[in-house]
Amino acid sequence: MSLIKPLKQWLFFSIIISISTFLLFFIIGCTWIGYEVKSQCRDAKREYGLDCAGSLILLLEDGNRGFRPRNSAVWALGQLGDSRALPVLKKYYTGNIPDKEPLDRTISQYELKKAINLVDGGLNITTLFWRHGID
């Protein structure tokens, strides 16, 4: 009997520490994602002069830009979930996702698929923590 009480306490504290650690990493991850999306938006808006999603769409379609910034725009558009991006994302999506994609040589089919899923109603709970303040 005397061993059961300390074991229950240890289990309780272990669960509390695990949940707290998970929440800490979740909040850090959400903050990081939000910072990156806002940074992408700021840079695209500075260059193209529209709102965030509009500027990122123009960046994606800008054939004079390298593939890495265009892939970053795909990612940010997926995180934003703006429905205006869906036709543009689908235009570049072939459905053929190779095992490895060099982000400097092609528009990533894998990133396009993820972005399309998010824009087309996929669950993205991280936006609840950073979405405010983005036009």
C-alpha cells in the first residue's frame, strides 16, 4: 500500500510534465510558423504591393524568381488558407510527387499538395495563434 501512493504521484507529475512540454513546443511551433508567414507576407507585399495572399500569389507566378522563394510562397499560402490561392496552387500541381524534390530546381509537388489541402478546408489549428494582424 505504501508504494502505491508515491507511484500515483510520480505518474501524475509525469503526465503534467509531459502535457506542459507538449504545450510549450506547440506554442513555440505556432509562434515560429506565424513569424515565418508574416515575414513572407511582408517581403511579398513590399515587392508586389497587394495584400498578403495576393502578393504571395504573384510571387508564386513570377517566373523570373527562383524556385526557393516560390516554394516558400506555396508554403505560406497553405498556412494562410486563403481560398483565392486555390486555383493558382492547383494550376501548378501535377499529382506526381517524386521521392526527392530539390527546392531550388522545381516547384515542390509535395508542398503544393499540402497547401492545397490546407486551403481546401484542411484543419490548421496553428493559425488560431498567429493569424490576427495579417491582411
